[in-house]
Amino acid sequence: MLDGDGKEIAKRTLYHPHVNEQPFTRYVRDIVIPADVSKVTITAKCNKGHDSKPYVLMGKENKQ
């Protein structure tokens, strides 16, 4: 998870493949998003080099 400036604010590392665990979900606890951060971007990465499409979340005050 990255803030609006691209700074990493949370990360969950997976240490083995989850091919046979579909649908696959995991979570990260105790993420603290600073009050001045109005946008976060969530992506998934694979050790094979494939990244997911970014999922952007905007704070309430920035929704259009």
C-alpha cells in the first residue's frame, strides 16, 4: 500500500505460491494511514514479475 506520494505505508509478503487456494485472500493488521494522506494505492506483486492493476482509494473529502 502506497500513499499519494508513492511512499510505502504497508506491505504483506507471501513466501510461497497459493495456486491451489482460490479465491486467495490475505490481510494486513494495524495499518495506520496518516491524517494528511488523502489517497492510497493498493497493488499486488508476484515473484514472477507480474503486478496487478493498481486499486486507488480516495479519502471522503476527495471523492468526486
